[in-house]
Amino acid sequence: MKTAYLKFCPDKTVSHISKEIYGHFSEHLGRCIYNGIYVGKDSKIPNTDGIRNDVVSSLKEIGLPVLRWPGGCFADEYHWKNGVGDKRTPMLNSNWGGIVEDNSFGTHEFFSLCEMLDCEAYLAANMGSGSVSELSRWLEYITYDGDSPSALERKSNGREKPWRLKYLGIGNESWGCGGSMSAQSYCDTYRHYQTFAKNYSTPDMMKIACGPNADDYSWTETLMQNLKPWHTDAISLHYYTIPTGDWQHKGSATSFSDEEYYDTIRSTLYMDEIITKHSAIMDKYDPESKIKLAVDEWGCWYDVEEGTNPGFLYQQNTMRDAIVAAINLNIFNNHSSRVSMANLAQVMNVLQAVLLSEGEKLVKTPTWYVFKLFLAHHDSELVKTSLAAPEIGDNLPMLSLSLSKKGESFLLSVSNCSLDEDCSLLLDPEHGCIKNAQAQILTADKDVYNDFDSPERVSISDYDRFSSDSAFTLTVPKRSVVSLSFEV
């Protein structure tokens, strides 16, 4: 068994871990919204105003803190007026599947969902095919507490009080599906839009500019040269884990070799490098970190499941995905001085979903369980650590971890990405000793997943392979995610 050493000072915290790092993303794509979250009021599936009750309870169980909607690429062809009132105007979803949507899930339904989940709303505004006026009136409709024309329309549609809107994204992937803009033209357009993006009921609303695609550092450089803290509160970052590196042949979600597994881990670990490099550029122009980084699309992207609509991006979710989720969440925690939000793509039935549905059946994926294990990190303080850990394979780190503190309690989240070797992790606090330790674990073979016949093949169990005889030692098994809570 290999050995790793973790040193930390219990009183030395680095930054605040925002609970919004554990956010999610819901797009009008495949069965994420329709026949996913939303089944309609007349459905036999238990629902509240068309929203599945089991989905709400499952998402509340992992403390979903913020939900992004309506896209994605979909946002830049979405016109909000078509999705309010008694008579909804259907639209063609030309980005995803080429289907016609009836717009029965719109602004009222989304904010009702957020209220059911007790989470913050994150709207993605239409900059691609919309207008400044359209966005301005949408914000008035949502947030004005008075008798303006748009607020009166909201009231006539059944909502008396305005909603709270904490996050507004202006432009999505504007370098691609959101308008094929240059960085400079985007900055000019963004400044115009944000000037008229007024929020009347939420003084702390954060405006988020469209940031880079993966490692496009020049995009970040241009944004930071042109946008100041009075223009934007954050910029976004999109990066997906693709095992093969080939968008045309991304690989199977469930059938993959050991080599492809490790390629997936390597691809995921690249997230740390790109956040580090983007943060360095941001530090140059914004040393006080007033402008944050929102990783509002991340996760594994594989080839769709055989026999499903290729435009619906439906894929299964294995123990490999759980390891990927743990690595990413640890990276976000460790960069929490700059990263203030992240949104897994997507919350249900699309890409690395935490929930899958088939009719009345609902499955919690291995990724859902990782979010459950990391729950105590929400709104905690990152503890400074020093890790000496072995490598495996072709220079891959064996362990990924983050340590946080909330009050007197500590939470260590650690994953072992090795397929065949356990690791002994020695914890060495600079003062005091570890006490009242409790642990839970998620582990399975790399390609095991939960399905509708066996929904709990991969699930959390209590774990006791730790000791404090001479030094506190935690055994981290191969292919596992372990959550250790303790006091010092």
C-alpha cells in the first residue's frame, strides 16, 4: 500500500468556500426540463404544479444552492414573453434535437422551482438573438415591486410579489453558439447590455460576463482589460471532460478500458491548470479578486447512449464519473479565493446528471452521492494544507483532496483515482490531535452504475478504516471517494 502525508494548521484558513460552488445547470435540452423536472400538472407522476416531487426532494437532499436556466446555447434563442401567461407560443429548439416546445415551462415555473428548492436563481440572458429592451423588460417583469407595465403583466399572470434574482449571465458562449463574437466585440456588447440590466428587488444581484472556452487565455485577457468591477461581478468558464479529446468520438459512458479511464482522469485534472492560468491573468488586472470566476458548465461529455436521440445528450453515469466529480469539486474548493460558483452540466437526464428518470422511476447517480458527501463544505472555510502523495500511471496524482472548517468541525474530502492500489493517508495537524472522527465512503468498480432495475449499486456507506494509534491514518481505497469529518 502506498502512503501519503497531509499537513495542515487547524487555525489557518485561506478563503471562503461559497455554497454556490455546488450549483447545477438546467437547460431546455433533451429530457432535462420536459419529461424530466417538469411533467405537467396532469401527469400521473406526483407533482406540484407540474414539477416532480421526487426530483425536488432529491435535489434538496444535496442542498442544491443555485440553478442556472434556460441555457446554454438555448438561452440565445429563448424569448421570455413566449413563456408567460395562459397562452404560450411554441418555439423550435433548433440547437437540441430540432423539436418544437410548447413553452409550458417558463419564467413562473422556473422561479417556482427555485422557491421549492430554496435555491438562488441564475438566469442566462438572450444576447444572441434578443435585444437590450427584451432583457430590460424581463428584469422589470421579474423584480419590480410596483405597478410598472411589466410588473402589472406579472401580477395579471398570477404572481403578486417580485422574485429574487441573485445571478444574471449576459451572453452564453458568445465566442461560439451565442454569436461567434470576437472578445472585443463581446466586451462592447456586454457593456451596453449590462447598463440596462437593472434589478429592482435584489440589490446584491451579480452580473456574470461570458468568459473563456477552456484554455482560451486571450479571451480572458481581453475581458479583464475591458471590463471593470462596476461592469461585472464575475466571468464564466466552460470546460468539459472528454476522455478521447475528440468531440466527434468522445467514448462510451459505460464501456471503457483502464487506459481510457486514466485518460478521463487526466482530462479532468486539466481543470486545475486552466483555472490557475485564468486566475493569474485576472490577478494581474484585479489583484483584490473583486471579479470572480464562475465555472458554470463542467462535467463529463461522452457519446450518447445507443438508441437515444443524439441531440438529447443522454448518458449513463458510473463510478468513474463519481471520481471526476470529486476531483472537480476539490479543485473548485482549493481555488475558492477566485471561484465563487460552479454549475454541473446538467442536473437531470443530460450529460453528467445527478438524476436520471424513466417514466415514474428516478435514479440517483454516483455523482449525486458525491454531492451528498461534500455537503458540509457549503459555506465553510478552506483550510491550508500541504500534501505529499504518490503518483500512479503516467504522472497522475493518486489522490485529490480538500479540507474545510466550519465552526469546530472539519471535513476532509479525498478521492483515490487508482484502479488497483489503496493509499494510506497520514493526517498531521500542526497542533492538537484529531478526535471524534467519522467517515463515509463511495466505491465500486470503475464501470458500475445505478439503473432503474438496480438503483443503489453505487451508494454511500459508513466507513471505519482509520486509526489514531501513533498518528491518525486514513486508508483511502482504490476507486473511492471518502468523506472524513473530525475535530481537533
